[in-house]
Amino acid sequence: MRAPLLWLALTAATHAATVSVTVTGVRNDHGHVRVAICPRETFLHPNCPWFANSPAHAGRVLVTVPNVPPGTYAAEAFHDEDDNGQLERSFFGLPEEGMGFSNNAPMYFGPPRFEAASFPVGNRDTAITFPLKYYN
């Protein structure tokens, strides 16, 4: 009975894709650009199962997130300028570090809806690009 389970595990592993996220509009070389690839259930929560980061530099930063299984996801990114692993917010709750979402999903008085930021990941590697926005 273990052989089919092993086969399923190996098949799932071979169908995972790498999601290459190009984040544009990075304003400086402080800290890291952090990206999370989230299914609907964990979108906008701190426990997205797939994440990665790359050192920041002004302009474009490529962050590669490996082993994402096929499905529908939304990407969220932020420029962690102070390298503390958290998106800094002002007293009023506005982001103090650059942030953005896949599909350049709009933020109207709060974060975007999952549907606005969602994109498919299949059996092949996927590449997406979106900008960061700074509010200070």
C-alpha cells in the first residue's frame, strides 16, 4: 500500500513549479524584498506557505519562490528596508515600507481582494512582474 502513496508524493513533487517574481519600483538598496505566494486561505495572513526574499537594490529585484504546486495563488511583496521581517506601519496603519500585489491589484482603502491579485500556477515555471508602491 505504500507504493501508491510514494508515487503520489513523487508525482506531486515533480509537478511543483518555480514562481519568479520581478518586483519593480524598489527605491533603494536597504534590506530585502520579501515575497509570499499564497492560496486564498492564507492570503494577507502571515503564514503563506511559499515565500522567499532577495537583497534589495534600486529598480527591479527578482525573487524566486521554488516548489509551488499547481493551483491559484496571489503574490504579496514588501520592501523590508529595516530588515526586521515585518511590514512597518504608521500610527494610522499606513505602510511605511513599499508593498505590492500580483496583477498590480488595486488597494482601495485597504488590501486587494484575492480575485484581483490571483494568477494560475501550472506544471511549468511561472514568471510574474508587479510594482511596489510607497506611501511615505
